[in-house]
Amino acid sequence: MSDEQEVITAIKAPVFLKYNFTAGKAATRFLAQIKKGVLTGQRCPKCAAVFVPPRGSCAACGVATEEEVVLADKATVQSFTIVSIPIPNNPIQPPYIIANLVPDGANVSFIHLMSECVNEDIHIGQRVQAVWKPQAEWDYAMANIRYFKPIDEPDVPVDRIGKLPVTGLEG
Ligand SMILES: [Zn+2]
């Protein structure tokens, strides 16, 4: 017998972790509002940028954010991806669109699903609006918004994305 052993360079070791996430102060306020169907951000007292979902501090200035800002559920497409590869355990079948959307009145985007659209027609600067689940299903989750759909409003020029006032709060 040889003393040489085969070198093991990798093993498969699937890991399943179940854990509870403590939202924290800023996210708790955000989630309490979205349970009521209201999208909110927080404004930085130093640079005035509005973050959504709020993290409790400004990523640029490093200062705490306290001022809550009610946002519209209208947004602008900042970037997007057409997903063509199925993701394990994801009930949504490809092809579908995931987009970075900047809600009016905010300066940063969040990621959400697009629907009621022709995938190939989605473009940067396109105006979209949230399609909410029925109110009885609302929970402490962004999933209260089922997806965003295109709306008949003029495109936003690229250099204006993330700089729009809040619209769509009139009803
Ligand atoms: Zn700031």
C-alpha cells in the first residue's frame, strides 16, 4: 500500500440555516407603514438624500436619519435584468424582469419585480406603479407590492432619475 493519499480539494456540504431577523428601529418604522400600504423613506439631515428602505443612517454622510418621508408608489426604472434562468425554489418562471426602481421623492432604488409588460419593451427611465396585493393580505413586508407595471407617463431623462418630487399621492 502507498502512503500517498488522494488530495481532497472540495466537498459538498449543504447548509440550511433558519434564523430570526431583528429589523431595528428604522426598518421597523418602514415595515409598520408598508403594512398600512404606505411606502416611506428617511431623509438625511445633512445631504437631504431620501433612502428607501431606510437603514437609519445616511450611507454617504454617516449620520443618523430620523425624518420620515411618505413616498408615492410610482417609480422610475433605473436599471433592469431580464432573468432567463430558473432559480431553484422560486415560483416565478422565467423569463421575467427584476428592476432597480427609484420611487418618486427618493434618491435611491430598491429591487422589485415587473409585470403586465412586454419584457423587451422595458427601458431605463420608464415610469411604473406598484400593484398591491389585496389589503387583507398585507403584512410587514415589501411583498405587499405584488409587482410594478408600466404606466402611461413620459420617460424620465437618465440624469433626472432619483431627483423627482413625490407624485401620485393625490389619490
Ligand atoms: Zn447624507
